[in-house]
Amino acid sequence: MGPAAPPEPKPSSCYGLFFSTHCAAAGAKGATKEFIDRYNTKYGYVPDDVAALTWDSLHIVQQAVQECAVIVWISDQGEFEFYKSVCP
């Protein structure tokens, strides 16, 4: 005999509780709301957490590149080789 199956969740039993997550579209403000609104306009639905995390990740990369970037190229041997450094 295996373990007992967990009880079926009842959404209303979670009302009023708190939990931690990385994205919640309802009640978003500022830059998050702007992102959600633009995404929804373009694709016709509210972005999921993967879309939001991807957006955040790309902004981190953009900020790093604006500070200073090392540009590499893929050689004929398939290796990453230094090309130049770009620092504003």
C-alpha cells in the first residue's frame, strides 16, 4: 500500500494567505505594469512567470553591456576568441 494521495486543493481555502513568488500580474505597478501591458497588447494575453523572468534577465544583460562589454567571435575552430572591449 502506497502513501495516501494528498487532498484535492480547494482554492477558497487559500484566500487570505501569503506566499512568495517571483511574479504576480494582478496589482502590478510601475515598470512591471508597463511590461505586462505591452506584452498583453502585443501577444493578447498576460505574460507568465517565464516571460517576466526572461525580461528581467535581458535587462540585467543590457545594464552589464552598457557598463563595459567584451566582444568575442567564434573562430573557424569553434572557439570563443577575444575581439575587442567596448567601454563607454
